[in-house]
Amino acid sequence: MTTAGESPKELIEEGQALVHSLASKIARNMPFRVDLDDLIAYGQVGLAEAARQFDPERGAQFTTFAYYRIRGAIYDGVSKMSWTSRARYARYRFEEMANEALAQAHESNPGGASASLAEEARWFRNATEKLAVIQLVSGSDEGESGIRASAIEDPAMSPAASAAGRELNKKLHDLVDKLPGPESRLIRTVYFEGATLQEAANRLGISKSWASRLHAKTLEELARLLRKIGAD
């Protein structure tokens, strides 16, 4: 149990088991062999950041607060490694950006005993819609240098399903094109060009925390636009 009087050093000691657990789990799911010690080192960066930023007055436990930051730091480190499969990269990119979206959602509404059933249901619906958009855009194809979707290219899919996938992919690109400048650039940089959220923030001249909020806001807007055109 985290107490208000714990120092960042004590919080870091408390989070060691979580770092090792997350690093081990991510290592097992990687499409190529990675050094576990490297993943643990990346996770320590996220743990230290969480320890500096943690505010017990917000009602969340430290391990809950640190969870997404540790995972995000590990994913940031892994993103610099080489990838040989577009399909595996798309899967990894989904996991990475889903973590970012869930971290932002948790930060804006940590929930807890004070949250009503309606508030919890609304949070769950919004989070689910964001994850659905990330799943779609993570597999989007942006030319030879971008990320291709294994789902659209899967030879086991029926011709009708493949055609529907291509049509939805085109609609998604059209929607991204119509977003305001910063939002469109963020989505294109992260999902179509394969940059990390930090790299995208640098290109936009904003902080990573602001880019994370902009990312979450843009996912909500894309979900709304997809509902509007009937793409459930």
C-alpha cells in the first residue's frame, strides 16, 4: 500500500517487481529475441519518471500509476530496434499506442470507489473506441515506406472482406487528411511514418505529455467521425 509520505526513492524500490514483471512479459511477446536486461533498463526509466510525478492525493495506487509509464518506456526503447515483418510491426505499434491511450485515459479519470457506474461505463466505452481506432490505424498502409496491414493483405480473407478492409482503410486516410494540421501530422507521423510519440512531439515542437493528450483527443475525434459515416 502506497502512503503519502513515501519518497521517490522508496517508490522506485516498491516498483522493482513491476518493472521485472512487465519486462519479462513484453520480452516473451516480442517477434524477435531481445535482451531482458535491456528491457528492464528501459523500464527503470519509466519507473523513475513515475516516482517523480506521482501524486497520492489523486487517489490512485503508485503501482497503478506507474504501470503504463513503465510499459511506455519499455516500448520506447524497443521501438529503436530493427523490425523485419510489417505485420509484426503493426501488432507491436498497436500495443505501444494502446498503452499510451490507456495511460492518458487513466490519468484523466483514475476511477476508484468514488466513480459512479455511469462514469465507469462511459470511461470503458471511450477507452474501447480509442483502442478500436488504434487497431485500425496501426495497420494502415501509407505507401512503401509506411506500415502495411496484415489484416488487409491476409490471403485467407475472402475477396469481400478484403475489399471492405481496403474501403475502410481509404475512408480512414480521408478522415486523417481532414483533421486539423497538428492532429493530422501527429497521426501521420506516429502511425504512417512509424515514429515514436516522443519523436512526433519533437517534430511538432511540443512536449510528449501534450502530444499524449493530443493523441487521445484525436483518437476520440476519429472514432466520432467513423461512427458518423457508419463505420462501426
